[in-house]
Amino acid sequence: MAREAYIFDAIRTPRGKGKKDGSLYEVKPVTLLSNVLCDLQERNRLDTSQVEDLIIGCVTPIGEQGGNIAKTAALAAGWDEIVAAFQLNRYCASGLEAVNLAAMKVRSGWEELVVAGGVESMSRVAMGSDGSPNALDPETSINTAFIPQGVSADLIATLEGFSREDVDRFALESQRKAAAASEKGYFAKSLVPVRDRNGLTILAHDEFIRKDATMDGMRQLKPSFEAMGAAGFDAIALTKYPQLKAINHVHSPANSSGIVDGAAVILIGSEAKGKALGLKPRARIVAGAVTSTEPTIMLTGPTAATRKVLAIAGMSLDDIDLFEVNEAFAAVVMKFQRDLNVPDEKVNVNGGAIAMGHPLGATGAVILSTVLDELERRNQRYGLATLCVGGGMGIATIIERL
Amino acid sequence: MSGFRYEKDGDKIVTISLDLPAGPVSSETISRSLDEVIARLESDDVAGVVIASGKEPFSSRASARELLNFPKLSRKDVYDRLAALKVRLRRLESLGKPVVAAIGDNALGAEFEIFLAAHHRVAVNRPDLLIGLPDVAAGLLPSLGGLVRLVYLLGLEKALPLLQDGVRLSPEKACEVGLINELVADADDLLSRAKTWIKANPAAAQAWDKKGYQIPGGTPAHPRIAQMIITAPAILRKKNDPTRPTQEAILCAAVEGAQVDLDSALRIESRYLVELLFSGAKA
């Protein structure tokens, strides 16, 4: 019989506003991560010498997040020296890639217990501050028809005919669902407060949610990517999509994912290791997949990755009870639902990154913990998490609640 | 008005001096007094503020630990009180009017921390006066933003040795290193010098509240500062002074504070202080 990879626990910090006035701004990334490792250890009475590897997604791994933030945080958390660790970067998929990789390690039999997750302090290490030849090397940019993600999101909206009203309505719904879920304590199981060195609470809830969001308020916001588009990126996009006359710039800060700080970790292992350590499996990782699609439109990967992961698992869309599709931009999720004919009742039922924020390297692990909590709450069986990813990539993971 | 004298002259310059009534001094009495006097300053028609040494420096009336009501309060209570005190000093330094410290007596610990919230510091050049932040000797770090303001004022390279060694300086020496801006030979000239500065600098504000302010020498991301930070823990370890744990906390709080904005830095300072206070380190 094939070896299986199980999730024994999944926890995350609340997401703090990723600006100077955000609650987690004062918390160093290494502390954000090492604290959540300590919480995982404590909650599971985990003998850390049994953990073989720690895989941490981080998209801007420079400065305070540089070196190898995973190993540094493991040491800072006082974890056993035997724990190996590394940081990976698959852009926005990093946190979920860490999970998939951990599952592969366990399923291969080479390792028995792995911790996977991610960390991103966007308030302290600015998105894009690591530089990248895709945008900063003209030759590469020219040859690969680089455009900023926001223009890609607007391109999706234009091709699909999503209006500003449509994407704003989607965003408002994300806010409403997130506020309701937060209020009802649906995130309580995986949410661990960020505390200071004295045990005093710094942040205990997702602080980005705007309970008072309204269509009128959102309508006032200027489109975020219009100027960039007008500067010339629209022209690049239209060269690739000549069927369009113009790009309709519909995405604004209100219907794009929030810039936030946060960390998440998931404890993954084999059945035998779980038994030996007295850990009860909460879910089985059924399958994981990555793929890549047309890079200029860039953000259509979730559909392809979902099809691929379903094929690997030998499952159909109808088998999936709940989907978490990262709300990088409203149009990304709307297109995913249209492509695969997935009803609203199954998608991001407790809101998403538009309401709560997208701590780049951590988000994949965050949304997987969210779907697991919700499967447990609803007594449902299968959950699928997927994200759009820079470069046109897509990632997806299916879990089965136990 | 309890705690602070409040004297306004014909030029609308208010001189306040901490003059606490007899009895135990605590962070609470100082906080309450500051709150009252700052509220009055905020609502009064004022051209500037001189904050002068009181009749008796309160460092001679209460130790740093006594000021913090340790061990009667919980960690949370001490943290919250410090936060309240720091907010008051932020209000003082962002009053929108020039604030000058007129130092005519010893100014050590919490008292000097209050003076650090002034935009300009004048001291009497008496060689027997002592100025500085000696909290390290008590196993503590400055509690009222003094660590953060010293770093923002002088930069990490200059501020750290002063904080880690808890240096007490004569006014002349303090002026040399930048803790004091101006000296007067005669105590009788102190107030008039302070007022002269106020009149000459009606738009005074803290350097760190001006747009684009950079910490002298740079933040921890600056290559030279980074080099200093890399070796600092090793130097402390080699020195292995009895106050090493405190010096380590000072190093951490100073560096972390220089990585963020001033208000976050003030919180970080409190968190390290509360930890030290409750860590059982010897007073």
C-alpha cells in the first residue's frame, strides 16, 4: 500500500496590516516564525528531535528575511539541532509548495515528520525589494513580455467581461464572509496570537478585515494599475491579446489582496510517526500539483493546477466539498469559478485575502489551514486549496479530512 | 496642580519643573503629573516650554525599580503604565512649540529621559553635576524612551556605549557627546538661555519627527552598522561584565528600535525592560 502523508496540526498567526501602523510591524520576521514554531511544539507536545525538515516559504528572502530564515527561526525557537531547514520561493505558492514538498518527502519514505509553512513580514521587507530580472533586466523584460501582476489581473477581467461593479461586489462579499467567520470564531482553531517576550498579546485577530466596507466606499477608490497600463504595459498585454481593444482597469486596493504580515506552519508526517508520537491525523494530503500557463496573463494558473491535481488524485470537481482559491485579485477567483463552474457556496466560504490579506510566502499554508478548519466544522470530506503564481504558475493541493 | 510647577511669563513661555510632593515617588505619580501639565500646555496659549530641574532630582528619591512599582504590579500593568508615560512624552515633544530642558541639577535616569523629550538641552556647567542613563547598573534599561531617543539622537555607534556602560557624564562631557546642546557658566543664566533659544526657534520639533529623518550613522541595514552589530554580541561575551544580560538586552532593544519607526521602537524598549524587570536579575 502506498505511504500516506497526514496533517497532524495546522496553525497560523493572525494577519497584521503590512504597514508601519500594523500591529505586527514591530515583530521581526524571525520572531514571527519562531513564535509560531514554539506554539506548534507546545500544542502538540512535540519532541522536535523527531522533526526531520522544516520547509518555509518566503517570497522576499532578503535582509531580515534573508539567509535561511527557516533554519534561523528553528534555532531561535530552541528546536533540536537535528532539525534541518530551508526557505523556498515559488512566489505566492511558496507556503503551499512547502506543504506539497513535505508530503512528497513523507510519501517517498525518505522522511517521516516534516514541518511546512511560510512567513512574510511585508511591513518590514517590502514586496519586490529583492529585485528580479523579469522586471529589472530590460532584455529579459522585453523578450518575455513582462507586465505587472495588477495589469494581468485587469487583463483577465477585460477578457472575461468582469466590470468594476462585479469585482467590487466579489470583494464586498469577501469582507462580509471574513467578518462573519472571524466574529463566530471559525478561525479560532488554527489562530495563535502573536505575543511579546513577556507573553503579552500583540495581535490576536486578523486586523485587515473591514467590517464597514460598502460598495459606495469601494467605488471611490481609483484603479491601482491604470497609470502603469497607460505608461505602456497595456500595449504589451494587447500585443498578446489582439482581440481586445483596451484593458479595463477594474482592480483597486479594495478588490485586490491586502498587504499584511503573518506566518503559518503545518505538521506533516507518516502514519507510523504519528502513532509513535501520539499525534492524531486531522487530514490526509491526497495530492499536490504545480503547473504553469501563459505568463503575460500570469494569473490563470489555478484552473490548470486544479485540473492537474484532480487528475493525479483520480477525482472529479464534484468530489471537492470546499475550495480555497487565493484572492490575489477578485478576477482571479471569478475566472476560476467560471472556468470550472464552481458555485459560490463552495469557494472561500470564510472570505479570503481581499479581506484578510496575503502574506506572500505564508498564504498557501494559511488557506490550507482555513479549509481544514472549515471541513472539520462542517463535517465535510475533501478540500482543495489553489493559488495563482507569478510567471503564470499555478499550484493546488487536495486534502481529505479524517 | 500637583507635581509640576507651572509658571508663564510675559512672552507666553511656560516654565515647568517637576516638584513632586513629599512621599513615595512612582511612575504613576510622574505619569499623572505629566498628564496634567501637558494637558494644560496643550490648551494654553503658549510660545514655548522650558522644562527645568526640580528642587530635588527624583533619582535621589526613588530607584528605577521603585519608580516602576516593582514587584507590586504585573508585567501587563507595568507595560501599560510605561506605554501611558511614553504617550505623554510624545505629546510633549510634538506639542508644536519649542521645548527646552534647563538642567541645573543632576539629571540621571528617568529625569534625563524626560529631558530627552525636549528639542534642546541647556545645562549649567558645574563639574559636580551628573548626566546620563545609568539604568544598566540596576539591571534595567531606560524606561521612558531614553534608550530609543538616545539612539535616534546620536546613532547606534555613539549611543550604545553610553547605554551599555551606564555612563554618568559631567555637563561638559555630556555636551561633547551630544546629550547636551549648550552650557551656561552661571546657574542664573540657565532660564534666560533656554528662553532665548525658544524665541530663536519658534518652529522647533524633534529631528526624528521631521520628514526624511535618518538616524546618524544609519540603520542596522547600513553596511558599517551591520558590521558593528555582527561583532557586538561577541564583544559583550568576551567582556563578560556582571551586567552582561542587561547589556545584551540594551543592544537588542537599540538595534531593533533602529529598524522600525519611533513609536514601534518605544514599544520594543518597554518589552525588553519589562522582561528584565521580572527576570530576577539583581537590583
